[in-house]
Amino acid sequence: MTAPNSTMQPLLKPLAMLGRSLLFFVQILGSSKLGLRQLRAILDQLYFIGARSLVIIMICGFFVGMVLTLQSYVELSKFGATDSVGAVLALSLFRELGPVLTALLFSGRAGTSIAAEIGLMKATEQLSAMELMAIDPVQRVVVPRFIAGVISLPLLAILFNLLALAGGATYALYIMGIDSGVFWGNMVASVEFQSDFMMSFWKSVAFGVITSFIAVFSGYFTTPTGDGIGRATTQTVVVSAVAVLIVDFLITALMTWN
Amino acid sequence: MSEDLIKLTNLTFSWGEKVILSDINLSVRRGSVVAIMGPSGVGKTTVLRLITGQLIPVTGTVEVDGKCVSSMSHKNLYKMRRNIGVLLQNGALFTDLDVFENVAVPVREHTNLPEALIRRLVLIKLQAVGLRGAVELMPSELSGGMARRVALARASVLDPALMLYDEPLAGLDPIGASTILRLIRDTNDAMEMTSVVITHSVEDMMELADYAYIIASKGIVGQGTPAELRQNTDPRILQFLNGEIDGPVPFHYPATNIHSDLLG
């Protein structure tokens, strides 16, 4: 067999990585047997990944809503359209900011934690010990974290949107003095369940799959050293952010095709 | 039933281009404690990983209980491992579980025993390693020797036919080391197991082992009972057994001429 052409060399590593990711994704799906033990592990991870992300999601959501309302109010007041602040807030949140910001916060808070935890288990031979005890580490360690991440992110995104609406409403109604009937009325009239709310939901589901997978992949295949674990956590945040923004565009383009 | 529980035949293993082990022939008799010794980095742990099927040889075969490990399906490999206990170098305890739960992991995973029975089984194993009183401690609260003993209890909790120890004495103080040595022998004899101990601790193994192999230069350079090995005059064996700094295994890693390096 001849050595690959030197012009092909730079392509080989990303291609190998892509192939490994696909195989690992299939392995995760194949190992997802929902027995009692795995359900219990998923519930534990829902607490560690989901419940423990609540505070950061709620605080960020509230302030994102406030700042969005403030910025919209300043610009809309130039056209005398401050009545539309509620509609602008809701549409930006449901269509883009809610799922995207939740995914970015999630990868920074929970994704890094998952990657570091699995990486450390690899470095201290805990994954190897499982294999030697005839326990599949993918089924036992990876699957519960992946599924918990996929379930958590849409729920966190809904909470983020609710808190952002609350933050926006607080600023608009109590500081700017906009009439509450106008604020909520315009919002309800502008937001459509299928095209806006469901877009937010499906995006957050897709981002949940992406960010959770990148986190478990980075941790599982990291070099088992301190340096390797550091790189795995950085990779989790960076790759997740890029992937989320690319997929966000693709989903938006797909759902607004007509 | 064959007299040998483990048999490695004409085995060669390499990482990419680098050959680690070449033409290894090794067998372990049932019921015995066999030591695999040699300097650091010669591939002793690789032998352990070949026996457990975590690595596949380039050529040759690995047989455990008459079955070829390297050609086993994933399912059969896991089935075989249920009958093998492995004590890894650092214990590899699960850091999110306390001592009791660590030892209970294999039992919960591979049996449907009621909780009361699991509790008794775990406590009996912990009593055997002298740590029944430490059931509620977390791994971070254990000393190195205690962690190794908990790992030993976990590895032997299902009474496997074969126990593999990877550097069980590394980093232990004399009390910890002699405790582990006694436990290896007692566990082996009481449970009628077979034990393979990977180590470079010469004196301790010469006391403990029924038979020993010495690996160096990618192959087995000596084998026999401890008494036979002491009579061996092979310079590679003598260097290892006597702990001589220089010899067939050189002190210096291969390098260019020192004069050209330092004086240009």
C-alpha cells in the first residue's frame, strides 16, 4: 500500500475524527437500553447536569430579557414604535436567543463538567476498570450523561425564555412605564406557536444532542493526562459554540424556507 | 481440562512500527501464583492487557481456560472477564462511590442478589482485607494502601477463577506492601484461584511466587521457580535480580555522542 498523497494528509485527521464521531454516536445509540439501573443513572445526571445549571440559566435569562428590552426600546422609540417592544423581545427570544444562548451557557457550565469528569475517569483508569469488570463504560458512563443533556437543554431553554420574558416585562412595565396590556397584547399577537415557539423547542433539542455529544466525545477520547483533560474542556466549549451557531443557521434556513 | 489456565503461544505485539513483545511463550498453571517481572517499560502491563483481551496480538495466540481471547466476540470477552478479577496499579476506585458501593459494583452489575445478601457479601470481602470499618469512607479519604485493599476486595468479590495484579506493591510502605502480599497469597489459596502478579519488586515476588517469568529485550529472558532463577547466570537476569545500574539494560537512553552535544 502506498503512502497517502501529501496534499491529502491535512484532510485525513479531520476525516478520521468524523468517522470516529459517527461510530461513537452509533455506539451510544446502541448502548441506550433503558433498564431500571440506567434510568436511575439518567435521573442522577439530570440533577447534576440540569438542576445544577438552573441558577446560571435563570440569572442570565432574566438579564438578557432586560437588556434586550432596553436596547429595543431605545431604537424603537426613534420611530415611535415602543408598543412593539414586547413583540420584538418574544420573537428574538423564541426564534434565536433563547435556544442559542442556553446552549452556549449549557456547554460552558455542564458540557465542560461532563468532559472533565469523563476525562478524569479515563486518566485514573476508572473506565478501564469498568471494561475489566465486564461493564460497558459507554453504557454506564456516557449514555446517562448524553441522554440527561438532551433532556435538560430544551427544558432549560424554556426556563431561559420565561425568565427573559419576566426580565423584559419587569424593565418595560416598571421602569419604562409601558402599558401592560399593550406589552403582552402585542407579544401574543406576534408570536405563533408553530413557527416561533416550536422553532425554539426543536432548536434546543438539536443543540442538546450536539452539545451533549461533543462533551462526552471530548471526555471519552481525551489523552489521559492533565493537559489532555484541559484540552478536552476547552474543545467542548469551542466546538460546541461553533457547531451550535452553524446548526442554528441551518435549522432557521430550513424552517423559514417558504 | 488443561492444566494451564493461561497460555500465550508465539505471541508478538507492537504499537505501530515499534515491537513491544516478540515471540513470547508463557503458561500459568491452575492454582499457582505466577510473577511476571522485568524492568519498567518492557511490556509487563501489555501482557496483562493481552490476557484480558484489551489488546490484540499481532501474531500468536492468548488462551484463557482453553479459549482463544484474541478471536472472541465482544459478548464472549465480557463473559470471560466476569471470571477474572483485575487489580490495577492505582486501584482505579470509582471516585463518586463510597467503599461499600465500590465493592458492590460487580455484584450489582452481574447478579440479581437481594440487597441483604449483597451487603453480607461486600462486608465479608471487606473484612478479609481488614477494611470492614471503612465502608462509609470515600476513595479520597483512603491511603494508597487502603485504596489498593478496597480494590482487591472489589476485584475478588465475585470469587473469580483468575486474579491479575498490575504492580500491586508500587508506592506502598513496607506495612502496606506486606499486607497486600499476604492477601494475594491468602486469597489465592483460600479461594483456589490462579494469580498472575505483574511487578518489578524482586525480593517480595521471590518469596510469594510459585513460578516467575522475567521479561526483558522484548522477550522472556528467564523463567523458573524462585530458587531456579537465583541460580541463573544470564547477565540480563543477574542485572535485574541484583538491581545493577548498568548492564544489558543500559543506564543511558540511546543518544548522540556527548562531546558533539556539549562541545558542538
